[in-house]
Amino acid sequence: GDWSSDVCSSDLLKYDHIGLRDTLLLENSPDVVHILSPSGHFLYISPSSQRILGYSPDELVGTALSSICHPSDIVSVMRELKDASSSTADGSINIIFRIRHKAQGYIWFEPQGRPRPSHDGGAETLLLTSRERPVYNFSLSSISSAGGLSDSDIWAKLSTSGLILYISSSVKTLLDRTPGALVGTSLDRKSTRLNSSH
């Protein structure tokens, strides 16, 4: 039998429109949609990566996130991704880190998403939507005119959702945490962990 006689042409047209709609959404999204393997390799990245990051999907698929993530951020990023995949976590991912734009140096990048179960019983993948997060400058002269910082002050820059974008080195002395371990993580999660450790 000729299988094409069993398929209505309107069904084929409907399928093509769905594929075209999905393609148009992915290409024109203000976000980069990507799927990461448990080891942090790009399995899929939407065409919007060209506009937002300067890389075509072909340049990133198969490469490790660590190849374009800021070296100071990759350990905490991979820890957060692993924690989100663990059975004890709620599964949501909401982090911010520096990622290397192909032509402009590092930019702040905010992925959100959750683990996606494997259809073949293998390891979960991570389905994420990410966007560039502008970081606004705060002049040091403003701090100085307000009296400056002392050794017992912690200076931090937070996103509107409570993610730590920067934290001063005094955090090591005052809270026994390194700045690198805190940047890119949620202030809510850290305050809960700090309170439970005392």
C-alpha cells in the first residue's frame, strides 16, 4: 500500500505549519533555548544564539558549556545544574553567570528551566531558556561620598530575583565563603543554608 493515500493533505499542511511556527518562535525569541547534557554539553541551541551570543548553533552543539562560561563561574554553575537534577531538589534552575560572547567579551547570562526526563531511560537533560542580563554600574564615588566601605562590610550586587552577581572578598572573613562560590547563586538559597548551619 501507498501510505500517502491514508494521510489527508490537510494533515500534512497542519504538521508543516506547526513546524514552521515552532521554527519562527525559536528564531525570533528574545531568549536562547538550549538543551544541556548532564555533563554540560550543548545538545541543542536555538538560532537566536547567533543574535544574542554571536555563535551559530553549529558552533556550539556538541561543545561544553565550560568552553564559553567564565572560568570563575563554571564550578558554581555546574554545581547548580547538578543540584537541580538531583532527586532532593525541586528541579528548577535559575542561575546567572558570565558567558563569553563571540565578539564582545563576557556578558551576564541568566538561564531558567528544569530537568527533562529521558525517553529512553537514560540520564535527564536540562531544558533551559536564557537571556542576557544587563548589569548596571554603581560608581565608587557614590560609595565614597556615603562614607565608603569598612572591613566589616560586605558589598554585593544582586539581580532583581536575588541572584548574586558580585560579592566582595570580605565575605570570606565574615561568612567563611569565597566570592567564587557565591557569584551566580541565589541569595535565598544561601541565606537558608547559612541560617541552618548556625
